Amino acid sequence: MKLKLIFLLFFNLFIFNYSHSDQKLDIGKEIFLNAGNCGACHSLKDAGSIANVGPNLNEIKPDIGRVLNSVTNGIGVMPSYIGILSDEEIEAVAYYVSEVSIK
């Protein structure tokens, strides 16, 4: 009985985290395409964007820390998005880019 309860607990946590991750991915894609306007400068296959101003995200496959740093602080001609995107939006777009660029 105890083993069954533990299994159900882990199963529910897995399902909750999986659906939460999908939602965060969807929000990140929406930000990439719209509020962040990232596709104007960056190529990313999953988003259907083809641009040559910034790095091709499919090629550099940045991890989440690299994306967070770039979006938060700006880099090269890319401006900081502080004040343009909320912290949650920055986290969501960083999660999205880091997850889909490795596929």
C-alpha cells in the first residue's frame, strides 16, 4: 500500500511538471515571436524564423544561462530586455530557446 502511494505521488508530480514545462515552452515561443521580436534577428527552426542579424540559435545551441544573460544584459547590438520583458517572460523565452535549439 505504501509503495502504491509513493508511486502515485511521483506519477502526479511528473505529470504536473510535464504540463508546466509545456506551458512554459508555449509562453516562451509566444514571447520569441511577438513581445521579444527575437525572430527579427535570430534564426530558430522551431519558431520558423530565418534572420541573419544575430547568431543562428540552431547552430550555437545556447544553454539557458547563456540566453538569460544575453536577454537580460544585452550583447553586441542586442539590447537588454529589462523593462521590455518581465523577469518571468525572460525566463520563459530563455527556457524555450535553450530547449528547442538542441533538437
